Amino acid sequence: MGAARAAEIALLGDAVGASDALRVGLVSRVVPAAELNAEAAALAGRLADLAPGAVAATKRLLAGAFERDLDAALEAEAEAQAGAGSHPDHAEGLAAFIEKRPPRFRGE
């Protein structure tokens, strides 16, 4: 969503319908109300299957993305990659891929 549209929504307080929210990127998906719980559970399950440390690092990088210049963002990314590459979950992910099985991340 661009700054002008965000300002319009914030300042005017107009209601934003589901299809408009999806179109302008305010939400990432829209589902019928009857499917909401199942969709949320499926999304939560997918997140739970990921390596917890990698998810946390990604969230930290995303949260700081607009506060850093390019050099600082690249440095933060390099540090996160170095940490992830030496984490036990990284080895588990590689082993699972080679063995063609789901990974069992521990998040230790």
C-alpha cells in the first residue's frame, strides 16, 4: 500500500471492504467466514512446522527493515544467515531434505 492510500485510510477513517483490503495489500488473503477457522489453523500449522529460530530471525529482520539503510540491512541479513547456518535446526533441515522426510526442528 502506498503512503497516499495509507494516509487516506488513516485520516478519513473510511471502512475498507475485504476485496479492497486485499487489492491494496492491507491483508494477504481473504476467505469466506465459514472457512476462517480452518484457514487460520492451516496457516498456524505451516508456521509451527518451520524452524522457530529462523521464523524469529525473519520477524526481527522484517520489523527493522524500514529503520535501516541498505548497508545496515545487508549486514543484519548476513549476521542472521551466519547464525542460522550454525544452528542445529539448519543441520536438521539439510538431513531431512537429503533423507526425504519432514524436518523435526527443535528450536534449541
